[in-house]
Amino acid sequence: MAGLNARIGKAAATGLLAGAVGGAALLIGEVLAAKARRYAKPTMGLALRTSMGPVSAPPLRLVLLGDSAAIGVGVEWLSETVGGHLARLLAEGSAETGERHVLLSSVGVAGSRSSDLATQVARALLGDRPDVAVVLIGAHDATSLRSPEESAAQLGTAVRRLRDAGVRVVVGTCPDLGALRAIAPPLRQVAGVMGRRMAKAQAKAVTAAGGAVVDLGDETGAVFRADAGTLCYDGFHPSADGYRVWAHALYPAVVKAAMTPAG
């Protein structure tokens, strides 16, 4: 009996080892496949500065900072980007907010991580000070295995610099990476977990720095998981529909920031 138990134990251990090795090999293969995919590039002709709304309406300077989401990688028209959607909504206004003349700009750079925000903040504060800044960052921090706490601290520092300059700040935290079609299971599930860890750390740092937080993963992840049309052809960047979903999730916090006195 003891010999049988030993053989069973050895077989189980061998099976577990083989499973672990096989699982690791599968994950490595999926990482390599994800890196080899053809991803959308920034549209060079896409305007990063425009205005919307009646010229006679009160002005509102809106700037976007962050990664590819801040410049609309995956779409071809400004109106399809997060900034474009937000600018239109703010310009049209409502009975409570009224119309606005929105001056929209973006200093985002595709592929950016939280460590790149320092330069973007400096650019955003050049010239006329923005009234509201929307920061979209975190996906590349998570997928490049950056420490959530370190990345969040860098984000918090950027938010504090903007707040000290009198800019109201809204941060869209790391989106639901478990919804990405560019990554196959089980790596997709691993990415989802990393994204949630990043988003939680970001929310804590942004709140401490005086910014408003919109949990994009929590508020829009289910939509992206259910509808492949929310992603563009590369399965990584949002489509026009996806950016619209994000913009509508961000809008309540952005309009609240726009109506809040500076300081």
C-alpha cells in the first residue's frame, strides 16, 4: 500500500509539474502572439486641437492626457474620439449646464505609461490654463507589469500638479483588460486581474491627490466583453462605439468638474 501511495504521489506530482510547465509555455506563446499582432497606429491627420459649440457661449478649455485613448488610436475622425464625444456633449449642454464653447486639445501619446505623464502635464500647462483635464492611463502600465503602487504614485503626482495649477481633473482608470480580443485566454484573464489591481491603486492615488475617479473597468467592462464591436480591428484599441461608451461613462464627472469653481 505504501508503495502504491508513493507511486500515486509521484504521478500526481509529475502531472502537476507537467501542467505547470505546459501552462507556462501556453502563456509565453500567447504573449509572443499578442506582441506579433498588427495594432492600430495614431492617425497622423487627426486633429488634436479644435473647438466646438457657439462662440458666444462661455468658454471651457478641455485637455486630454494619457496613452492612445487620449488621442483616439483606432478611429479616423476627431468626432469619434473620447475627447470629441466629450466636447460635443459639453458644447450642447443641458437645461442645467447651458451651452459651452469647448476648446479641446490633447497632449496624449500612444503607448504612454504613468511615468510619461510628467512631460504631458508640462505641455498641458503651457499657454492658457485648461479648465478641466481628463487623464486616460494605465493599460500599458498593467500589460508591461509595472508595479500598480508605483504607477499609481506617478499618476497621483501628475494629478496633484494639475490641481495645484487650478485645473480640475478627471481620471479614467485602467479599463477592463479582460475584454481585449487581442489577447487569448488564459492570458486574457491574467491581464484582467492585472488591470483591476492597477485600477484600484490608481483610484486611491487620484482621490488622495484631489482628482475625480471614473472606474472605466467597472462601468464599461461588461459592455466591451459583450460586444466585440466596441473594439477596432486590432482587438485592443476601442472603436468609435467603444470610445463613445467611455465618453458617456466619463461625462457626468467631467460636467461636474466643469461646473466646479477653479481652485
